[in-house]
Amino acid sequence: MVLSTSIILSYSLISTTSLPIPTVVKLESFSPKNGGFIRIGGFTSSMAPRNRRLATCSVSGDGSSSIGTDVPFPSDYPELLEQARVAVELAMKDNKQLMEIEFPTAGLASVPGDGEGGIEMTESMQLIREFCDRFVSAEKATRTRIFFPEASEVDFARKSVFGGASFKLDYLTKPSFFEDFGFVEKVKMSDRVKEGDELFLVAYPYFNVNEMLVVEELYRDAVLNTERKLIIFNGEIDRIRSGYYPPFFYPKLAALTKTLLPMMETVYYIHNFKGRNGGTLFRCYPGPWKVLRYVGNKYICVHQQDTMPSLKEVALEILPTS
């Protein structure tokens, strides 16, 4: 059962950072599913207390948005997107060309599978638009090309979330005669990229295994050895990292762990673990990887390291002993 309403709601937050927090939001709908989530101005945020944070964070003394290595867990999606924006800017200053942003869209405390696949993709589309509006200046919008998995999603984006935007919208694959059997036709990236393109953003390339193979082609043919940048947004790359796709059946996809993934910097990342030994793996570039627990109405860091731990390591070794 879904109760819908349309009211203007004012609120104020206690924040330990200088990140901008909106003071007026539009409350669009409420659903008791998945513990109750509120959709606010295009974002979905948990109804849990909004002050779930790490105890400390570092911000530049001049009041700018430069974030240090001790970044708080975000209290909502606007704060998350601001953290991700700054993380990408810092990574680009460090000459990172291939970047990953990954976080749950069905609520900050959700895990994969909490939301229905199509709804999660739509949420990601909305969040991508909000991220681009924050990150890409108006004069560079026409030099930013956003790739969606299929041409049909480009049409949907133009008619909805990206209506009136100057960003270039494109696609990775197109339907084939055997689409009903899971086959799609890959798009030759050299035919899609234009000379003036400076930034590529790939939206959730995980529904079909061919999509990440096309992303590799895009990086190899249009980004490597150029000044261009490529951001993969919610690509569920953990499936490839963890061996979800058996190498025997998906040798090309498995090969990405040796070709594409070593070239990639995960600049912003949230992965939640539920259950008795629940917690969160969190990273905001250039900071370390942190394993967090929610204790006493705040997140505390129980482990941190410079390199990304595997999800198996976090679930079976770090969280049970912390």
C-alpha cells in the first residue's frame, strides 16, 4: 500500500561539515515497504534518524567544499552527492581517468535486492542528473556524454529526468532479433564518441553482461591516452570482483579483473551488510576504506585500510571480530 501526498516540508539539520544542506524540500510520497522510505525532491531517504554520522570529519578551513580523509557517513542523498562531487574533483586533480561511484539507491541503509530492479535504475537516473547538475558546469554540459544501457532508456531519460538538459545522451547496446533470449547488439564506441567530448558517465551498466564489455571498449578506444575522463555510476562492479560470473561461461567478463578494474579508482562507495554482524563498507576519495558500525545513534569506524577489502573479507573476517 502506498500513500501519496504533496506538501512542502521545512527542516533543519545539525551538520559537522560545511557541505550545503537544503532547508526546503518537497515530500512526494511515502511507502512502508523496506522499512519506510521518503522520496524527497527526487531522492529516497530512510526514515531512520538523520544524524547517523561518524564522530569526526575534516573540511578545509576556508569554508570550501574540499573534504579531507575523515569524511562522515552521509545523512541523506544530497549530502552523499556533494561528497561524491568533491571526491571526483579531487581524483581528477590527481589525474585519475577511470572512476567508480557506487552506493545503494533504495535507502542509505539498504542492500542490493531491497529495491525492485527497474525502480533502482530509475532512482539512479534521477541521482545521476542531480550529480551532473552539481558537478558539470553549464559551459561543459554539451561536452559531457552520458551512456545508458539501451536506446530505449535514452528516450525515457529525454522525456523525463533529463528533459531540457544540455548533456549528450547515448547508449551502450541496442536490441537484437534475439533480445527475448538475452542477446543484444553491442554498439561500436568509436561511432558514438564525438571529437568535443571531454567527460563520459556510464549509468548502471549491469543488467546485461555485454554492457561492461562495451564500457571497457569505451575506455580503451576513447579515454586511454587522452585527456578525457570516464565515471561508472552504480555499475554493481562487485559482481565482477567477487566472481559472481563464472569465468568458464563468461571469460571476457572475468578478464576485466585483470584489464579494466586495475585501472579504475573507486572514488565513492557504500555497501551495507545486514544481519547479526551488520555494518557498512565506506570510502570517499582520497580517504581510506572504512568498515562502520551503527552504534548509539551514530556510525563508528571499527576498521580501516588503504586498499579495498573484498566483501567476503568484510562479512566473514572484519565485522564478526569487531
